[in-house]
Amino acid sequence: MQQPPSSGSTPNTPKPTTTAGSPGSGSTQPGPAAEIGEDAKQLGTKAANRLHSEVDARKETAVDQAKSVSSAIEKVTGELDQNAPDWLKSALRQGAQKVQAFAETIEQKDSRALMRDAQDFARNNPGTFLAACAAIGFAAARVFKAGAETQPDIGGGDRPAFGQLGNQPTPPKVASPTGEFA
């Protein structure tokens, strides 16, 4: 261990060094790791705030669409044949009421509260949450596939729509080095 320099020491005696931000250094400058951590935290906060503001901005559209779905279900229920089973009418009415309640919940809460509710639901009902995610994924895939099949061909060729094989030309037969056709 080094002895502290005495008053009679030579000027070339090395002084103990400390790193910026280390405990006991007396320095108020944060180290590079602390600066990077603080920058990452600020960036994360900015991203989360932007996400929430975007969700809040688009919330009204989602509410309108959910209310439209609820109205459509109620209309279908009212137009059912008199011979339709009562359980079907009841199920459709309850479904319309649930969609309407969902729309009102979205309308009344901000994005942070909705996120907390979704996280709580996922924690309390993991099986139902995963099943709902799978159902939403399948529905989204069907919607995207249906949209891609109805897109016009930009190139003007006779190519089939996405997902359809159509009349594909067969590749030409090529002779192998032994003279056989493959």
C-alpha cells in the first residue's frame, strides 16, 4: 500500500488516480456506461410516449368500427327468420352487446390503461389470451390473403393472383450428360 505523500516528497511521486463516476472519487461526471444507460432510458420513454400518442390518435377509428360491427350484428339478429333457434338469436344479441361494451371501454380509457388491462387479462387468463391471439392472427391472414387475391396485376401479364397456381407452364425437358431426358 502506498503511503500518502509527505511534505518532503519529490515532485515525481505518482498520485493515486480515480475513474470518473467511481465511488469515493468526488467526481460529479457520470461514466460512459451511465450516460449510455440514461440515453437508452430517455429513448425508451420517448418511444413509449409516441406509441401511446399514436394509439390514442387512432382510438376513435377503432371505436367507430367496433360500434359498426355491433350494429351489423344487431341488424342480422333482427333479420333472422322466425324459425331461427332462440339460442342463436340470444348468442348474436349477447355478442352485439359485448362488442358495444368493448367499444365503450376503448372510448373511455387511454392507451396506458388499455395496455394495463390487456396485461392483466393475459396474466389471469393465459390460455384464453393465446387462443384469442391465434384467432386474431388467422383472421388477419385471411384478410390479407383476400386483399392480395383481388389486387390487379400491375405488369399487365397473365400471372395468377397471389395464392393461386393457375395454368403454370411446364419447364422444358433438358438432356442429362448421359443423353437421357429429365
